[in-house]
Amino acid sequence: MSHPLFDLTGKVALVTGATHGLGMAMAKGLASAGATLVINGVSSQEKIDDALAQYKAEGYTAYGYKFDVADERQAEAAVAQIEKDVGPIDILVNNAGIIRRVPLLDMPLEEWDKVIKTDLTGVFVMTKAVVKNMIKRDGGKVINICSMMSELGRDSVGAYAAAKGGLKMLTRNMATEWARFNVQVNGIGPGYFATSQTAPIRVDGNPLNEFIKQRTPAGKWGDPNDLQGAAIFLASQASNFITGQIVYVDGGILATIGRPQGE
């Protein structure tokens, strides 16, 4: 029997960008704790429908809406429609994001703007649209999906790191402004995970694969399901007096400077 502090039965959770990957894994975790899911996507309705079929095949109640999280009109209209169709949004997981792997000196301003708009401005837009209703209802939970790049730099991901570093501080400022309204705002910072996107890297002999396994104290890539516990915790009553924090789920990478090759 699960502990009642972690029970999300009766809660509506909106998880942006949850048509695949880590977003889908976290959404399934929330659903397994009892939440009704609402997912969003922007690329195609077909992708949303395919994802909904996967959720429903596992017995989860899920709804899908196509809109751009960084477009204020679309976001506000979608939130209003979701609350009309499904019910008040109790949990918002700001997961939608993009990355462009281009050295800063080679990155066009247009590409920089796309990353910042989706990964940082999109969180501002979505949260603003949702939280004003949470405040009226005297409470809610917001989980912003940050990154190890909220803390570290790496070649060719400058725009992404700038957005995720900004997201860490946006999370803390949101927490500061809304704590008195019983709205808790926290973040999750994933490390390196075994997803379909990283499959080409996760092969024996690939230098990056070997580097990540050596650099991670746990000695392996994370399983996307490893994110579910943090998501459930931060979405539940168990975290009612926790706000403005970033939980890094990274197998220990940020805790160490690493070890020499062959040690």
C-alpha cells in the first residue's frame, strides 16, 4: 500500500512535452500515483495521439492538447480549455524543451532565440497561465525540468545551458513570490539517461559513452523511470514545505570532480 502523502488520486497533472522520452517517463510516474494526465506537444497531432495510446494501453487516464508553450495566446487558451474539459490543473511539469548543439561562435541568433524562447520563456508563459488559477484555489505544485547544464558548462550547448541556468533562478524566484499562496515550485535536473535519443551514443567503443559511464559515480546511464520518484515526491503532499529547490537525478555526477582514466 502506498503512503497517503504520495497519493495523487484526484489530481490533474499537465506535463508539457510528454509525448516521448523523459517527459513520458515522469508522466507515467505521476499517473501510477493516481493523477489524471494531460500532455502537450507542438510538432503534430499524430505524435500526441500515439503517446495517448501508449498511456491508455497501460491503464492511465490521459488527454492531449497541441499548442506552443512559448506562445502566450496559445498557452492561455489551452489552459482554459484543459480546465474546462478535464478539471483544475493541480500539478504543472514544465518539461518541453529543445537543444541545439552548435558552438557559440557559429550559432545564428535565430537558433539562440529558439532555444531561449522554448526552454526558458516557455516556462514563464506556461507557469504564469497555470499559477494564477492555482493561487485562486489556494495551492498547487510546479516542477520545472532543469538540467546538469543548470550548473555546468559543456562545449556546443551554450544556448541550452544559458536557458537551463536561467530556469534554475526562475524556479527560485517563482518559489519566492508564490510560497505565501501555498504554491510550491521546484526543479528536477536529470543527468544522462538511456533514451531513444541517446541510443546512437550508448554503444561500446563510443568515446562519449565511455566518458559518461566513467564520469558518473553510479557507473551507468540512468533509466528514465529513475525520474519518477522525484516527480511524484515534488508533486505530492510530501513536499508541502519544500520550495525553490532543484533535485539533481544524475547518478552522482555533480557530487564529484571525477576520477583519472583507469583508476
